[in-house]
Amino acid sequence: MHVSPAIALYGTEETVSEPRRLTAGPLECLLDGGDLRAIRIAGREAIRAIAFVTRDKDWGTYLPEISDLRIAESASGFDVRYRARCADEAQALSYDARILGDAEGGLRFEVEAVPETEFLTNRTGFVVLHPIAGVAGAPVEITHTDGSVDRSRFPEQISPWCPFTDIRAITHEVRPGLRVTCRMEGDAYEMEDQRNWTDASFKTYIRPLARPWPYRLPAGERLHQRVSLELSGTVPAVAAGAGTGGTIRIAIGGRRQRRVPPLGLGVLPEQVEPALARSALLERASPRHLSCRFDPRLGHGADTLRRYGRLGAALGAPLLLEAVVPCEDAEGRPSADPAILRRDLEGIAGAIAGSGTAFDAIAVPPACDMKCVLPGSPFPPAPAFEELREAARAVLPPVPIGGGAFAFFTELNRKRPAADLFDFVGHYTCPIFHAGDDRSMMESLEALPALFATARSFLGDSRYRLYPTSIAMRENPYGEAPAANPRNIRQAMNAVDPRERGLIGAAWYAGFLARVTENGPDIVTMAAPVGAAGIVVSEHGWDQPWFDEADALVYPKYHVLRGFARLAGAPLLTITNPAPTRVLAFAAETARGREAWLANLGHEPLALELEGLGARVEATFLDEDGFEFACFEPEAFDESGRTVAAGALELGPYAVVRLRGR
């Protein structure tokens, strides 16, 4: 049974329409569904996106059904109109949208919405995204709803709270002497630094979070909002699309002080038995540790830990215990009571002793830190970090004790432990929290350097640890649970995401690991042995097109994670890469020579030239041509290499290549 191109690339047969390019004078943008993306002025990205967004009470984002789409284009600009509907089994809302672009580069996006039923929502309205490249740290003017103006700068490090509030307009410089003003109407807006969630943008949204949420929109009550762009200054003549093609030259240089960090897998109790059944495949993946979730609130006990011990022994992998400390009173409410803290830690210590399993490190975040605290909201009661550390060291086995949050970097950034307090501090992340499309998922890699730098700015000498991170959303700090995704589609907050099974997923993992090698965590945990984020194929309660019928053994990302794990401790090499939004790479020095990994982050082929590995290299490709072989053969990367010229490489859509040279 041959795999289709869609399954090989994306893990799903879901069709996605190509964005339509629109131009108006010096402005060009993409119409993607009903949203505007990549809004460029004179060839430079000014606004990453403008979208009318509707979210439910759990922050889940509705995918609008668009109808009656009409697009009129002329020499002077464009006029787009459509109707959209957002609905589930409980509620519905419809809206009419109009988007106008004029010859001067001006833009207007208007929406009139009418709830068909009473509509419970955490946010319904416009969201504007500013990019981070050339914007982070740059000057900005904020016009408030009363007309006053503040002159400031976009945050350089990631702001834990809203950097700007009560916004009516934002003005920044796109090119020297050319400014764009984004005016937003309908209510007060505020901005959050979306790099907290690895979105590569600053997001300005309607309705401050300090107001009550969720809130109700009455049935039949009309809602009108508008976003407009206006240029001021001198507009240079720049050819549309300039600088986006051509051969990319990547140079590999000398040794760095940093070495390849150890890479492990995250495992949940329900994954242990199917992982043990595939232990031979998993052992060959060479995970350097297993990060094991333990939550007494879910009935986890000594037997849970005993089974983790069996899996660790089978894979030859040390164990980190992710111990959720409940810190809840008799009514299940968060508590800062030291007696409750000690009771909970003694319960965890008893389970460890009763299991006979040795853990190399134990992380002890309180349960309440697994949920978000939005701007304007108080933190729930919890033990002080100092109390938590001292109690854990007094009660638990004498191993490194960690803190942080079993949640996004956002939660760690908003509740920072003192530097050097814990032996290690961590968080996880997920690229599909705010948006589920392919472009947004891959753009998330742009935010990682700032995220890692911000974390290191307050961790001191504590080791920086990445808790289990994947494309599929493991936890939902903002609601009850991630989305089940029975239709096998791309969407935000998926518990099961098809791209975990495709080449795009392998490319995302390779790109993430390339960012890790720059200045990322000291210890990395990604994906899982089996399950929604698994690296080997096993049976689940959801469809896996082609993989189920073909009896494949591993997913493409298996080879990427295995390759990185086997490099643990190797000296890293410098990389000069002029196009990090199109290709990412990492390189290390091994006993057999130099080894580099490169990932194409897009759906178009890339032409590459490589320096620093010699004129001819051994290349092993993970691409459409070798997809089936890679899924059936765990040793594919050790059996399918060929010698190629380093000066003329081509990477297919979302392809990954390992190169070995001298």
C-alpha cells in the first residue's frame, strides 16, 4: 500500500486551500481563509496577521465556515467581501466581513457580527499580530483610547504580562523613514507578548483580560469592529517578493564551548505497557532519559512508579519524576498550608519507596501552577518556592530537586523562582496553542531564541530543563483539556495532531532542536515513546491513515530524535545561516568526523550550498521519496546514505538531511 503525498507530508488527507496574494500600491498580503497574513509594505513585513477570531469558554478557536466570498482586484487595489459562521452544538455566531486595500498602501478590515444564539466566549473580535524580526526592541508609539500617546519600545526579552494596554493605535517604523499606523476600533485593545507560547509575534487583541471572562454576547445584538493601516513617510521602490528565493549558503565553522544536550522522551502512565511491547525499537532510539508524569490526584501510586522503572530498565534510560504536588485542601482548593505540603510530599516519597524505583531527579511543581493566571487575576494560594524546595529536600530521596511549571513557558515567566533556588527549572511548550495552521506552527521556531534567552536571564545557575514538548498539545493550562480532533485535521490545541506523523513534523522537531543548540535548555525532553506524540507506531483510539493499514513501525521524526540523542555530549560547531526562517541546521563534531542536520521549514524545495564539511559528503535524506522506507526501517539513516556534492544540495518539501564529512 503506497502512501499518498498528503499523508507523507502532513499525516492527513485534509485539503487546505492556498492563500491568495493581494496587492494595493506598496502593500501586499495573503488572504488565507478569511484572515490576512504576511502583510508587507515595500517588501518588508509590517503586520504578521489580522484576523477576526472567535473563541469558546476554554479558549478553543472556532474554524469559521466561509461563504459568498467575492474578490475584486484592480490596478488601484482590492475589495474582498465574505460571510462567515462559527458554531458548535450549543451556540452560533455569524458575521459579514469586508477588506479594502488602496493605491497608497492603506488597508481597512471591517466586521459586523450577529450572534444567532446567546454566545459564551472568552474572546470574539479582532486580533492583530506584529512580527518579531526587526520589531522586538524597536521604538513604538502607542495611542490610547483617550487620544494620549506614549513612546516606548517593543519588548526585547519576553514580557510576562501585557506590555501595552488601553490601545487604540500602534505606530512603528517598517523601513527607515517609513512608518505604519495600525488603528483598532470597537473597544479597548491590549497587547501580549506571544513569544511566551512560542508564537512569533506580538498580539494585540480586543477586550482587556482584566474584564470578566467568559462573557456572553446576547442573541441578535450587532457587534461592529474595524482595523485599518495607514502609511506615513517615504515609500521606497522595492520589487515584490525580493530576497525570498535563490540558493542558501550555509557555513559550518569551528568548535563551540557548548555541547549537544541530552535528549529524552516524555511518558505518561497509560503509555508504559504499549511502550514496553515496543521496547526494542525504543531502545534503538537511544533516549538519554524518560520524563515520567506522576499525579496523585489521578490515582497514581507505587504501581505507577514500578511500571516506569520497568520501562526505564528496558530502554537503559535514567528516570526523571514529574511529581505533581497537589497542595489542595479537603475541598480540593489550592492551599499554602505547610502541613498539607508536607503531607503531599510524604505521600510521593512513600510511593517512591514502595515502588523500589530509583529516580535520578524529581521535579515538584504544585498543581495550581499547571493552570494559567491571566493578566489582572491573582495567583491561587500555594507554598512559597523556598518552602517547597526545603520540604522536598527534607522528605524526598537525595536527588536533584526541580521546579518550574508543567505548563507553557508563560506560566514560568509569570511566576519566576529565585535564581539558583532549585537544582533545575523547566517548562514545556507547544506550537499550536493559538493557531493550528502549518505556517503558524513552523513560525513558532522563530520565537525560541528569545524564549531561551529570557529563561536564562532569571534562572541563574539552575540547570534549564525542557519538560515534554511536542506538536500535539499534552496539557491545556487554559481549559479543561486539549481538543480530541476526531476528524484528523490541522487545528489549534489538538490532543492528537496528524503532523506528528508527517515530514512536516520531523522538520519541526529538527528545527526545534537546531534552536536548542544555539542557547537552549541543558536537558531536553521531546515527544513520547508512543501515543499522540509517539515516535514508534502503536494502536490508539484514533485513526492513523496509512500507518494503521501499512503496519509501519516508526514515524519520520523517530530518525531525527534518534540522531540528536546519539550526539549527546558531542562538541557543537558554529553555523552561519542567512535564512533561518526557511532552513534550520545544527552540526557537531563526532569521532568519525563532522555531522550536520538541515531541515527545510517550508513546502517549496530549497537549493543549498554547504561549506565546512568538505567538497563531497555522505547524505541521508528524509523526504517523500524515502518516506515509506523510513517508516518501515528503524535503521534507515544508517542504511541509505549516498555521496553527494556539498555545493549543490536540494531539499524537498519539509525534508531533513543528515550530512557527514570531514
